[in-house]
Amino acid sequence: MHSIYSPDSHATMDEMCEAAIDAGLQGICFTEHVDLDPHYYSYGSYDYAKIMKDAARCKEKYGDRLIVRSGVEITYLTDYADDVRRFLDEHQFDYVLGSIHLIDHIFVGSEEHFIGKTEQEAYEPYWQEMIAMMESGLIKRVGHMDYIKNNRPKEYGPFQLERWENYITDILHLIVENEATLEVNTSAIRRGFSEPYPSWEILELYKAVGGRRVTIGSDAHRPSDVGRHFSDVSKHLDQMGLVVCGEEIFCCRV
Ligand SMILES: [Zn+2]
């Protein structure tokens, strides 16, 4: 989840911790945005010392009721892979989530990304960037894998897995081979989708290539979204035979 230390959230860490306690969660992890593309608006917004200090205060304040961890959601970009590496080398986190947010400096979750592009032109670089992220060895926890489904233009018709199955299977294989973990992100459901990121069919494919472990995140940017849709999504994952690994975040440093 995010807090005021991410440019797209106004919630204090205290508000998010209290919402998690009210939602009956045992633990949470802050994953504040880190964007290292200087062309993007949130570049330079990350303040490690300030965030860690506030997170440490929350760990102390809520420690008897809630496990609080402090991590990052870093945008992986091939063009800035050296900066990503340096940033991760120079800082210590409880948890590092890697996501693809930008293609050619444009947010893939925006309509702008699709303007004047065929499905091939819009989707292919996204999957290629995700393969590059896994091949870089920098990221072991993969955020909202099919995030690109936001704002998919109507002209493309319904998403057809078969069309992208080779890329998606390659990514999932890399996740399994690298002993990485896929995040199941329930924020897709509050954005109007009937399933999380990634979709159930991608999660089935993950299982088919030997994947077992997932983490669950609500990607909350405000208190009312903390832990939303966890119970129904967890049940579905359980039925599929996928294991939600709390210990990925709460027991060991990754
Ligand atoms: Zn994200």
C-alpha cells in the first residue's frame, strides 16, 4: 500500500495503519513509489530518510496490533536499469516490488499510452519490458502484471490471452526460475474489473508453469481501500491451489 510519501496518495501512514487494523489485517507493507525516469512527474519525489523514520515510528506505535513493513514499488525501466540497480544497492528495504509503469516515458495505465497505436504496438513493448525486468535479476516481486489492461481501447476488442501467450508464458517461466513471486493486486476490482491483476487465466498459466507462491496487495492509496477484496480473492486463490505467502513480506527481509 501507499501513503502520503507516494505522489498519488494523500493518506498518512497512521491513517493507513489504523484502516488495516480496522480491516482485521495482521500486517501491512508500505510500498512507496520510486520513479527514476527524469521525464516522469514523480521523479525525485522519494525521500528515503523521511519515509523510513515515519515507518519506524509506525512500527513502534502499532507494533502490538499490526506488523508494519516498509518497502518500495520501484518502476523498472530498461533505459534506467543502472539507476534502478544503484538505488536498490544503496538502500535497505523490508520488501521490493517491481512494476512496469512507463513505456517511452508515458504511463501505461493512461489512455495516452494507446493513442495512435495498434494492440501490437501498445502491448508488445510492455511485455518485453517485463521480460527485461525479470532478466535483469533486480526484481523478485512482480507488481500488477497485466496492469496494461486499464484503458484498453474498445477497438482492440476483448483481450485474448492466446495472442500474448508466448510473452506471458516467458515472463511466468522467468518468475518461477528466479524463485520470484507474483503479486495478486486487488485494485483492479475496485477499478471495475471482475478479477485482479493479473487475471485468473494468467494465474492459471502461472500454476501450469510451476508457480505456487503469490502475495496479495490492495495497492491502497487511501484508507477505505486497505485490504479491499482480500477475502473473495484469497478464497479463489485457495481453490486454485495458489499459496498466499505472508512470510514473503513479514518474516524475512527480501
Ligand atoms: Zn503500480
